[in-house]
Amino acid sequence: MKQDSPIKRRKSRQIMVGNVPVGGDAPISVQSMTNTNTCDVDATVGQIKALEEAGADIVRVSVPSMEAAEAFGKIRERVSVPLVSDIHFDYKIALRVAELGVDCLRINPGNIGRDDRVSAVINAAKDRNIPIRIGVNAGSLEKALQRKYGEPTPEALVESAMRHIDILDKHDFQNFKVSLKASDVFMTVAAYRQIASQIEQPLHLGITEAGGFRSGTVKSAIGLGMLLMDGIGDTIRVSLAADPVQEIKVGFDILKSLRLRSRGINFIACPSCSRQNFDVIQTMNDLEARLEDVNTSLDVAIIGCIVNGPGEAKEADLGLTGGSPKHLLYVGGKPNQKLDNTALADDLERLIREQVAKRQEQEEAVIARSSD
């Protein structure tokens, strides 16, 4: 079994986004954003449910108009996952979605005009215990900061965030989280490192506009990984020009690799070579596709030969070492049985699901004992 993560997380104030705690000692939550037309209620609800099924803890929905706000209210009634509304400039939209049950407002207080409008939004959030997310983006810095710095910099991102934070401080509002995103990894990492020591509120991590599925995954894994290794980050969004469901999967994979979160199967698999005694790549493709529905945490090693196979297999909950003429299966670190290539993927799926069922029974027994 894998050990707990050695990462020491930054201490932060905990806020609640719906029923999901963000910050403090809460698990790092994973979120994504819908890309459907919000006014298309059925399409947006369908995508939110797909994200929830993939493991999303929180889902953000863009609300660019009052028509979209009314649609948001209908969406809110049909899904259970906490929803964040993404709002820019129009304070009336924020007031309306607050009435309709939003769980968090993504709105920068400095961008909504007069102080009476800011006060109205903050008071609505206070009355309903709705947190606010200050979202600073390198691509939309205030004109004054663009003139001051000439171009986006980590210092400019931090100054922008602090300007918005000052507004909330003046209204004695501390129920917020902050993000400082850029498409550049170095700028993003530097900005988060700077602000992490200046405020106590939770931080929402992301590399904005990271790119397509492959390049965006790599860029996000590097940037978010650097910050998470520093103990920085309380909730993450992997921004990909891809199906939002992939954002959730990549986010969990990043957290799993750092032992910060576990959900579903953690596969350990060799890249394969001429020593392999079965088709590792095809077997892995089959297993990943078949076991996407599994939420229970389990380490599974699929290794093609006996060079590294026994060592990896013994450390996993279930591990296969390629051999000739048959392959050796380890369960709980001990040799269990031998398998051949006849129906290898079928056999492995069945055996993995058996271990998942046992793990679920153990977890349920622990919960039952703790409730006695």
C-alpha cells in the first residue's frame, strides 16, 4: 500500500461551497466549468451530471445575462452538486443568482462599479452565507495595472487580487477564496507563491487557457504540481480545450500522483518493451475503459515481465507480472493465481472488481463501527 503524502499543506481558512469544504484540512476539491449555452437548461444539466459522475466536487457555470440567470435557477433545481456562477460586471446578475440558490459567486468586486452596488452584492452573500471567489486573470488585468507594469507579471496579478481583497475587507467580508491565473506556468506559480504568505483565505489553483487535451494536461500538471508540492492550493481546475469531463479526470490524476487525493483505480503500468509477455498497452486501454465507473481507491499494477513486475506487484493491492507461459497475479502483496492470455482483460476486470467490493465492505464496516 502507498504511504500518505509527505506534503505539508499551507494553513488556510475554511469556507463552504455548498456542502463542500474548501481550505483548512479539507481534501483538495476538483472542479470544472460547463461549456454549454447556459440558457439551454437540458444541455447544461446533462453536462453537470456527467461532471458529477466523473467525480467533480464543484461545477462552475457562466451567467453572462439575466436570461442566463433565470436559466441558472432552473438548472440549480435539477442538480445536487455545488454550483459557482461566473459573473462579470453586472451586479444585478449576482443578486439574482444569489436568490436562486448559487453556492459561490465568482465576481471581482472592483469590476462591478459604485460602492452601493458592491455593498449590495456583499450583503446578499453575507445574508445567504455565499462565498465569493476573486478570480484574477493575466488576460484581463485592470487598465491601471496594465499601464503600471506594462505587461502581465506575478506582481501585477497579486496587486490586482489585493485591490479586490481590500474592498471585501472594508465590508468586513472574509468568506472568499482567490485565484491568480495565467497561461504561463512561471507567472502563475510565482503569483500564487507570493500571495500564499499574504492572506489566509483558500486558494483556487489553475493554469488558465492551458491548451488542448495533451499540451494542456502537461502544462497544468507541471504548474499545479509545483504549487501542490509547496503545500499551496485548496481547490483546482484543470483548464483544457477538451471535454470538461477530462478536466476532472486529469485533476484527480494530478492529486493521486502526489497522494493528496484518491478516487478510483490508481494504475501502475510499464510502457512495455520486447520483454513483455502480454500486450500491456491493449490490456491497459481495456481496463481503463471498463473500470471508469469505479470510485473506490485501489492500486493496480500491470507489468509485462519479471524484471520490475514482482516488486511493483507486491506493493499494489492487486498486481500482474508477465511470465511464460502464464502470468502471476499478486493480491495484497502475495502470489494468488496464474492467468493466461485467453481472456486476460476479462479475468483482470473480474478480479479487480472483486477487490473493489471487498474494499467497499471494509469501508462500510468501519463507518458502521464509528457510528455505534
